[in-house]
Amino acid sequence: MPKFFSTVTVVMSNDELKDAYRQYKDRALVMGDQVISYAAFLKAPYLNVFVDMKCLNCHAELREHFGDYGLDMEDYSLPFPIDWCPECGLQHLVPKDIYHKLVINVFK
């Protein structure tokens, strides 16, 4: 689990799990990736783990699925995820904890 920012574990209903699997399948098919079975999907790490993100530029906030970032963080040895903000289009979306640490240090 991450050590520089917090994650949120959410209990998901069967309908939410099925919807998440449908979204995964749709994305995998578009990307040309092989689709795993529903049973294998349910065993995936970070399936119900989310991270609250905030943009350093426009301050937009959203909750993102941590599984989207977990593998990239391991592959590239990143201390925290960074992503493109859907509001302003800049690559300034970071975990909310990191946002607060950076903003506090800038305005001290």
C-alpha cells in the first residue's frame, strides 16, 4: 500500500462489481488487451481501493480507482500517482494528501 498518501477502501455491491467488470472489459477491448474472467477480476489487487485526487492548477477534486495507478507506481517506482486533470487538461492531478503538502510548503 502507498506510504506517502491515503487511500479509501469502499465496500462494493454485486451490481457495482459487475459494472466495474463491464467497464474493465470495454476498456480492455478498446485497447486490444486480453480480457480476464470475472472470477479473476474479483481477485485483482486494489479492486475496491480508491484515492482522492486534486488538481494543483484548477483545484478540481475527484475520486479515482487506485488500481489504475498501482501498477504504474510499481513499474516506474513512483512515490505517488500523477494524472491529467479532466477539468483543465494539465498533468497536475495528484493525491489530495500530496496536494496539501505541496500547497502548505509553497505558502509557508
